[in-house]
Amino acid sequence: MAKGFSYRFYHSKDWEQARELALQRDAYLCQHCLKAGIATPATMVHHIIELTPSNISDHQHSDRHYATL
């Protein structure tokens, strides 16, 4: 569940775009599964670096902060 400070981010176009970029970058495949040699469709995008009030603006325009799972 989104924390209070991140609610607006998770309901923004920035999040939709960053999420889609991460999925496209990873060919819509779960990266954790691929490391185990199994090709599985990704169903979610997870933060590599935890989202905090101090770094929330860093996450808005980049897919490098995310992993597909």
C-alpha cells in the first residue's frame, strides 16, 4: 500500500510512464525468474531503491530505479 507521501506519485502519469518503460526495457519478463533461467511474464514493477520523501522526485522520470517481477 502506498505511504501518504507517495500516494500522488503512484496515481500520476510519471509513474505510469516509468512503469511502462521498465516493462518495455525488460521485455515484459520477470527479472528474478530470468536469473533462475525461467521466462515468466512480469506482473509488477518494484523499486530497486526504496521510495522515500527525499528521493521521490528522482524516481519520476527514470526506469533505472525499477525491476520487473
